[in-house]
Amino acid sequence: MRQTLSRINLSGADLSWTDFSDADLSEASLVETKLIGAKLIRAKLRNADLREANLLGADLSNADLSCANLSNADLSGTNLNASNLSGANLSGADLSLANLNETIFRGANLSGAITPNGTIHE
């Protein structure tokens, strides 16, 4: 069953290791939220604000992150396999060691993002 948490404000919360699989977090405010190791498999995070969130090692496989704001977020070691990041803002985000197989980046802002191989995207 899909949890409906759209437009919720969880900014600054420590939600490490929480299971949000299949949850609807569309337009949620998750600014500076700790989601270390969290499960967000197939989660709907469309237009969510995840600025400076810590998603170290989180599982975001098959998640919808279209138009989400992930600027300066820590996505190192995350699983973004088959996720949709179309139109997302990833400026300054750390994607080092992230799994990006089949990830969609159409129209995403990657300026200053650290890529999986450690280089900074221009």
C-alpha cells in the first residue's frame, strides 16, 4: 500500500534507515533531511525539495525524482538504478559511487555535480 505523504515537511529530520518504498512524497520538503540507508524504492518524489539532504547509501531504484531539487545533496553510494531524474536540479550534488544504470537525466541540471568516477560535471 502506498503511503501518501505528499507536501509533508520533514526538513531537518533524521529518517536514516526508514522504509519509504512506494511512498508518495511528491512536493515534500526534505531540506537537510538525513536519509542515510533509507529505502525509497519506487517512491514518488516528483517536485520534492531535497536540497542538502544526506542520502548516503540510500536505495532510490525506480524512484520518480522528476523536477526534484537535489542541489548540494549527498547521493554518494546511492542506488538510482532506473530512476527518473528528468528536469531535476542536481547542481553541486555528490553522485560519487552511485549506481546510475538506466537512470533518466533528460533536462536535469548537473552543473558542479560530482560524477560516479569523481570528476566534477561542467
